[in-house]
Amino acid sequence: MCPENAGPIKSACLADLGQRENALTTSTEAVTLYQDLYRRHPRAFAAELIRSLANSGERLRGAGQTGRLVRGLVQALGVASSHQIDDFDAWIVSLLRDERREQPDVFDAAWREIAGTPVPDGLDPDPADG
């Protein structure tokens, strides 16, 4: 078994080196691993799944894959809510706001399709960010 956070750390390092595709592949592999572990042991792996989904959101942000980003982060919010884990909320909301700021129409359509609801007011881009 690889150490906790090995996938996210490798993904971040690859991204820092400008290897965006390799970083995305690594973060996707981490999500797949933690989804499988979460299905078998939800309480034990909830936080790791949320972290890997948020890390994947970091890699997807601004990459023209808004649907994938929204799908993963909606899943992360659902897992966090189910397990009353709020450690990642600010990070996830920030990622969602950033993507919405860049692609508002695409984001809103993806959110409605994936979440089945209108985009919450809390995901409005911060007016101070311009």
C-alpha cells in the first residue's frame, strides 16, 4: 500500500514541473484507488477520497473539463456531508468558484446536469475578485 497522500503529492510535483497531463493522470488514478477503498471502508477512507477529488479538481481547473471538475467536487461535497467532514469545504468551494468565474455558462450547465439543482448562491464568484 502506498503512503497516504502519495498520489496527490506526486500529482502536485508533476504539475509544478509543467507536466499537466501526467499530473491529471496521477490524480485520476488516486481518485479511482480511493473510490474503491471508500466503497469497502467508508469511514476509514472518506477524508482521503475527498482530498483526492479536490486534488483532481486542482488539476482539472482551467483545463476545459468543467463537467469532470464539477462531477468530482459534487461527489466530494456529498461524501463530506455524509461523514460530517468540513475540513475541505473552503478548498472545494474555492475551486468551484474559480472554475465558474472562468466558464460561467459551461459551469452552470454542468452544475445543473450533475447536481440537479440551480447553482447555489454560495458559488457566486467573490465580487472582490472582480
